[in-house]
Amino acid sequence: MRRRLLLVLLLFSGVAVTAFAVPLLSSTAAERTQSFVLTRTGDLDRFAALAQQAETTGDRAALEDEVTAYVELYGDPVVVVDARRQPVAQSGLTAADPALARVLDAALRNQPASSVPTLTPWSSGHVVFARPVGTGTRVAGAVVLRASVDRAAADVTRRWLLVLGGALAAAVASVVLVLAVARWLLKPLAELAIGVRAVAAGERRAHVPGSSGPPEVRELSESFNRMSDAVTEAADQQRRLIADASHQLRNPMAALRLRMDTLSGQVKPEGVRAYTAGVAEIERLESLLDGLLALAAAESAATEVAAGGREPELADVGAVAVDRAGFWQVPLPDAPALAVLVRCPESDLAQVLDVLLDNAVKYGGAVRVTLGADRAAGVGWVEVHDDGPGLGEEELALATSRFWRGRSGQPGTGLGLAIADQLVKARHGVLALSSADGFTARVALPLEPAL
């Protein structure tokens, strides 16, 4: 964004400076050219008037003196001829010069002179001016002046340098202004991006200054600060709710279970069935409460990571898999030569594997646990496979939903896979379920960061 904004603003500034400088350069050169032409035309008019006076009086002395003085002063040669091309006064030029033949012919025919091209700093050489001598349509001679353009070109160069210097100063000022405007616009956005990355990295109550930039960006920064505080507060409230619920619900449930156990020896034969059903319901409520609290804790973990959770511990997938497989009395997996360390607490990974192994033992046949690492993708993985009936495509899509239970009729709360899925997601992992030749649950978690 910074590059695009600078490109647009600098391009606009460059066009504006160019649109100002180019016409000024052109008008400066045209003005100096016009001054050069007018000055030389005035000199020709003066020589023509003296030539007309010399023809009338027959005295050429004044004309010759004026021509000589002019050439000595300005260095531009002059020749004055009569109607028969005979020189009347000359200095530095001769009427017989072949280069003047065309100009003399045009002047003696009273034809208009050709225009002088606009002078530039790189103009050089001479410009020949000619004017007929006489009154009305009667031409009594001609005056030819060959003027050097070097001095006028030098004046144009000086003026162009001034204009270009001003344009350069304007360009520098424009660049400074563009950089200042870009910084004013983009600095708060950069601070906002840093704040977003801080929240994503787990910093609690990450704030941005929000004291500079346009009003809209300042308002956005203030909204971001409020959002960061709200996310952190929501995570704190969620943790407090889990703790309060665990304390407030477990105590009455434990007291109720104690009372039911106390009544076990006092139940009459006709009430044993109802008593047994009540105990089963209490056990079911306890299991459901444990599952709900575990699910709430798993969902809270993702919020905690986003709102300021600590950097997760590293777990050795092989060690945890061997430990849990031994607990569930299934074949132990083959551990890889190199330890597979993933960014997940051992307790969370163990809980996920307990859920998967519990399901595999309950609903499947032979259970197999495998593990490994994809170093290129940066993930470590562990799979639990069973030879059971598996699930259909629609059932696979619902398997991680809360309270969903398959058609097997086995007891359970329907929260196990939902808890496992939330725990894996909280650590930026993936729980993938598939049903080919049985049922397979694959857990992939990020590997430890490279040093």
C-alpha cells in the first residue's frame, strides 16, 4: 500500500511540476527570441532610414560611420546596397557573398522575411536579417544584417536554469510533502497492523497509540483497543465461568451422590428398580457435567491463545502415544528415531488420544496407533485406526458436533470428539476423520519452532 500511495502521489506531483515548468520554459525562450528579433529589426529600420537619407542627399558619410560603429560595438556585420546591388556602406559583409544572394533578392523584391525559429540553449550560428530601403512600393536598396544568436542563447540558458532550479525546488518540496502525507496516513495503519499481529501472537490487551493520522483511522484505532480489551475480558470471563461452574455444580452433585449411596441399604425391594435408575441418572449427569466442563475448557483454550495465552508447552507425540496406548491396552506404536515435538501441552494431547482410543475400543475391533512427522509441512501427526464398521459420509460430517452419537447404541455423552476437535483447533492443529476399512482419526499439530 505504501508503494502504491507513494507512486500515485509522486506521479501526480511530477506531472504538476512538469505542467508548470514546460510552458514556462517555452514562454521564456519565445520571449527572448522575440526580444532578439525586435532589437535587430529596430537596427535594420535605423540603417534603412539612414540609407534613404543618403540616397536623397547623396551624403553617405553618416551611414558609413553608423555602420562601422555598430559593427565595432555589437560585432554583427552589416551591408547596405542600392537597387543595382552596389554597396553603399558595408562592414564585415560584402554584397557579393553567395550566402546573401537569396536574402538580398527577397529584400529588393520587397518580400516579407522568413520567421526566426525559437532560440534554445543549444542554438548557435547566425541569423540573417534583411530589409528593403525606400518608401511605399519603390525599393531603392536593401540592408542586410547577420546577427549572432550566441548571446541570446546564453540568456535563454540562464533563464532556463532559473526555471529548472525552481522546478527542482518544487519537486523536492513535493517529495517532502508526499512523504509527510504518506507517513501521516500510513503510520497509524502500520501501528494498527502491529497491534493485530500482537493479538494474534497472544499479547493481552494489545493497544495502538491512535493519536495521529486522519480522524477515521484514529477512530479505527480506538475501536481496535476496545476490541482487544473485550477479547481479553471475554477470555477471562470464560475461564471464571468454567471455574465457577465446576465448583458450584460438582458440590451439589457430590452431595446428591452421597445421599443416594447412604440410602442404598434402606431401599425396599419394590423400590430397588427406581433406586437403580436414579443412581444411573446421577452417573449420567456426572459424566455429562464432566464432558461439558471439558468442552468449555477446550473452547476456552482457543480464545485464551488469541487473547493472551502463554506459549504452549511442547509434547513428545511418541512418548504420549506410547503412554496412552499402554493405558488402554492396545498395541504400542513404533516411535520414530527422532523425537516428534509438537506445540501442544502433554495433558491436552493425552486427553485427545484418550477420546480417540476410548471410541476405538468401544466401537471398533483391532486398534492400531501410528505416528510420525512431516518436517516439510511443519506438522507432527498421530493416527488411531480401528477395524470397526466406521461411519458414513453424513455421519463423518456430524461426528465432531456436540451431543451427536452414532447408531451403535453404546453409552456416552456425545461430547468426546467435540472436545478433541476443540483441543486440537486451539493449538492450530487439525483433527481429520475418515472411514476406509474401518475408522481412522488423524491428529496433526504444528511442530516445535525451528531455532
